[in-house]
Amino acid sequence: MFHKEKSIQLKNSASALYNNLSVLRIAPRRLTYFTVVHANVVNMVSTSWDGLNYSHRQLQSKEPNVATSTSLIMQAAFCALPSRDLLVVSSQKGIQMYESDGSIMVYWHALDTPEAPTAHAVFARGISAVSDNYVCVGVSSGAVLVFDVPSKGSNITLSEVLEEHKEAITDIASECSGSQECLANLVTADDGGNMCVWKSGEEFQLLNKIPGLDMTCSSVKLWKGTVLAGYGTGQIRLYEAVTGILHAEVNAHARWIYSLDIAPFSGLLLSAAEDSFVRVWHLSITPETNSVEIAHLHNECVTDTQICGAKFCDGDGYAFAVTGYDLSEIIRYVQS
Amino acid sequence: MSTRTLPLLFINLGGEMLYILDQRLRAQNIPADKAKKVSTVPAWIEEDRKRVMNDIITTMFNKKFLEELFKPQELYSKKALRTVFDRLAHASIMRLNQASMDKLYDLMTMAFKYQVLLCPRPKDILLVSFNHMDAIKDFVKDTPSILSQVDETYQQLIEMYTPLSNGEFQLIRQTLLIFFQDMHIRVSIFLKDKVQNSNGRFVLPTNGPVPRGTQIPGMIRIFSCSGEELTRLQFNNGGNYSSALREGSFEMFGNRVTKLGTNMYSVSRPVETHMSGTSKSSAQHTKVNAAPNPLAKEELNLLARLMGGLEVQKPGSTDTGFRVNLFATDEEEEEALISRPNELSYGVISIQATKDQQANAELTKIMGEFTESGDPSSSASSKGDDLLAMMDGL
């Protein structure tokens, strides 16, 4: 169903972090950007669709005007808003937002870091664009920061802090089916597997809480009103966002899941874990009849690698890319 | 990232170090009547070996040191941690040449990296730590004073780590994996056992028992809105998995179940590493090292306290000293030192291992100067490096 294509070499290897791969497709310029985190550096590669041109850039997590140390980066993710694309980098010290090509930093938000290290680590993790003008980023305290992003310029402001979670945020996702009918358009997940479902707006509204079973939800997606959640136990669960009804449960992987992705136009789901496997599934969801179906389509084994990132390269799921711990390349697969 | 990683890193690396030293000491046990020619490798007797192990373990579990270690903090840089272990390895009458110390450290780190990678669940790292602790306890079982230090440490570990959630353990694991990033030194015993490939990467099997709490992959269950199961589907998981083993004990005693962290060396299995073929992949790992570390000051404080308070054996002349060689012959050891690729050097701070009053005073003065001038200029981090460089000159 899929076959391996030429890999993209990286300047350094991927770190073992959840959701450690982000992809942005820029159709007008026939380019795709990839970002992979290595400790305190974000590796960016820009590839042309004809496969002939590659250019690399590295972003360090450095805070302006504060002369300090290295700060480890937890995640780097592209946020595609109707008016602009941003690259958001979340680290132990705070949140940086760049233009999508990484050329200019447009915003910096510092986290409240204590004077001396405390037993609970402080960091930002979990990044998603929501609706037309918001970017949400999670924090280790469980808070979710909501930033209001104007259509251009650097006048980004912190609009709200959502405080429902008690444990560190792991991942955040927004409704990606393009449908305007969905009531919920944001889901946030934490270390305990608890999830909150929201509706964005000037004041974000909490619609539902889905309790975790004390097992980390490391990666989450929201599609056609259904929450797709990947857990440390290797399970994938599908919940109806607004009601919390469990639609499906898959014993998908033998180790901790690190990444889930969905191709919104086709309903293809990608899951990747520490067990070296990437699996492709097909989802069909009919909100009107409340029916959900999930079928397994394909496996890829990346030998001797603990996978930390897997993303579709396009909305149909025609191609996907994979990163692994200690691997200095992005492996690509394309439909046969 | 996680501020609770250092104790686990230290105890596990320390445990591996003890396994290797114990093996070498036993291997170099030469009966007195079979005296060798000009060998500088001495005849170790049972007593000497026990003494060395006791001395090192006493130092490792020094109360003040452990107190410092267990405080919430970021991980030390590779350089600082290596220096701590250098010091630890010399806490007895035993002496190691640079090449042997390098090799010892390579083996320790690759062994723990392997254990961290292969832990089925992040919290199994605690079971690995208990395996090391169990073995250490066995090394000193005849010495009650040290035994009580070890027991206290068990308590501290249990107190600190058993309440942590799975997510917090995964953060610890991720922090450790960043520390071990890009290390692919090939270890003979791993290559022979086929747990490491010739490119230095560990074998991650897609068979065997699943972790506790995980189901064997293969089943899809679909539910109705009222919660009843509508359909069950099977898929091919591409591996060959079996059910989880029973839970290991997280208490002071008990069967840990996992073999990770137990002693894999024995007298007949030599400890070798291969330098060739590793330079390409290891070249990248210095990137993270080179980044400025603001905690260099903290690390050096700790080092200073460690050095100040500890009894050091006078090295004496190397001819009569109790030298341990990690290689098969002296010639091999010399050769290894010369041919070690630059990028694999640990940049060790050479600290004179003597309780020299003057040297100590110098050091204290330098430390004092450093703490006073706390201006947060952009060279704050390079100050740490300067200090480290200064110490080289001591």
C-alpha cells in the first residue's frame, strides 16, 4: 500500500519527545517544510516537491534579552491559520513564535520559572492553532495558554489561560475536518490521560471532560467531532468529543504511542510508537448516525528505532513522514 | 527537563561501574607464585578486591553527596558527570590510566543507555535501579556500616520515585535519552549477544512479552452508544508478542523480574569496546555538550565539596600501585589512548587526587570568587567553562 521513498537527511538526530515532527505544505511555492527537535535546537528542512532542492535551517531556543542557558525544547509545530502560518516552539523557558520559514521571531512568552529547580519540572508542551485567530499552548502545570494572533504583525497577545487540567499537558488538537458544524473545536490532553473538550471564542467554553484511566495520553486529534487519542499503554481510543462516549478501542501498539495524525480529506489515521511500528488505519465517521468504523490498513516497521514523530504530508494521506530517536533522517513513505 | 533524573543516572552508572571493576579485579587475580615479568599489573587477592569495592561504594553512598544528588536539579553536563565518576573510581587504592578510564566510562554509559531504551515501561527504570542496588548490597553484605548507607538510599529511592505517575517517569526517561543521544559506541559483549548491531545501534525486538498494562496488539473493538460491544476485528501486528510477565517488586526486597540492570559480566567475558566506525555517528553528540551550561557553577560546587571532604589514597608510584587495566595488555591500553578519536574524548577536568591543603584552599578561593561576582552577563555560562579550564591547571 505504501512504499519507502528517499529519506531527508537532518543536521542532527531527533530527540525522544512526543509528536516530534511537524509538516507544513506550501502549495503555491511547491514546497514542504519539516521540523524536528533535537535537545535545544529545532531542525527545519524545506524541500521542493520535485525532490531536487533541500535547504536547512536551525533555530535555537534562546530568549531575547535574557542571557541564560540552554533550554530544552519540548515541541515545535506549525500553526496554519487562514491568514498566516506560524512556527511555534515550546521549551522549558517559554514559547517562541516564528514566521513559518523560521526567518523571524515574532513573539516570545516567558514561563514563570522558579529561582531554584523544583520537584515538578516547568515547561510548555502541546501546540495547536484553533479557529481563525488563536494559537493554544499547554504548560506543565496543566494550564493552557490561549494566544490571540492578528492576521499579520507581531501584536500577538495572551488572551486567556484555561485552567482545567491538574497534570502536565501532553498534546492539543483542533477540529480539522473543515466542517463548521462541529460544536467542539479544541481538545487538550494531559499526563493522566484526562482530556478536555472546548469551544473557542473570546472566552473559551469547556464542553466536556473525558477522564483518563491514569495512563498518559501522549497524542490527540479531533476529527468530525471525534477525539482520537493515543496512550502510553499502546491503545488508541475514539471518543465522541461532546458526550465522551467511547466509540472504539484499539490495542494498537506494544509500547508507548508517541504520535497520531489524521489526513482529514480521506480519513486515514497514522499511529507511531516506541515499538518501531507505524500503522495506517482508515476511519469512517458519520456524525448523523453516530457510527464510527476503524479498519487497519498497513504496517511499517522502522527496524531498531523508537519512533517519535509521524505525520501525513498532505490532507489526503498520499504520503507520510517518520522520525525516530537517534535517527538523523526523516523517512518518507508514499502510496504505491 | 525532569529535575529528578540525576539520582537514577548516578546510581545506575555507578552500579555498572562496579560490575565492570569487579570483573576486572577478578580477571586480574594472579596467584602469587605465578609472578609475571615486568608487568605493572599486580596480583590481586580477595581481600584487596573487597577493599576496593568497599571503598568505592562507601564514597558513592556518602551521605552529604547523596543529599546533594537527590535535590531537584537539571542533569549535569557530560563533562561534569564524567569528572564525578573519575573521582569515584579513584576513591580507593586502585588506579586507572586515562585509556582504561575512558573505556570504563564508555561501557557504563552504553550499558545504561541500553537498559533505558529497552525498559518496556518508563517506570521499569526504577526496577533497573533496584537491580543495581541489590547487587551493590550484595557486594557489601559483610560490612554493616556501608550496608546501612545502602539501605538508607533504598528508602530515599522508594520515597522519591514510587509515587511518580507514568507520565513523570516518561519525562525522566526522555531526559535520560537526551543525555545519551547519539552515543553509539560498540561494546563487545553486546555485539556478541546480538543486542547491538555493528553500526552501534541497539536491537529493538518486535517480539517478546508486552509491558504490564499493555495488551498484545491486534484487536479493534467497536462500541454502541450505550456501551455494548458491537464488533470485534483482528489485525496483523507484524510482530510476535506474548503476554506481559508478572509485576516486579518496587520495594526494598523482592524479585524485580526484569534482567535489565543485573550483572552481565563474568570473569570469562571480556569487556571490550571498538573505536573504529564510531567517529561518524558520534561526531554529532558533542553539539549538546558545547552548549553553555549555567549549572556549571552548581556542578563545580558539588565537585568541590566532594573533593574536599573525601579521604584520598596517595597514588604512590605506578609501578607498585594497584593498577587496573580495562584492556587485555598494557600495550593495548597505550594504543587505545593514542588512537582514541578526538570527538570521543570526554574533556575530563584533571583534578589532583590529593588532599593537598594548599590546592584545596586555592580551589575554595576560586569558588568564592565565582559565586561573588554573580553578574548575569552573557558570559555567565562561559565563566563555568573558564573555571573548568582553570581547574585543569591545578
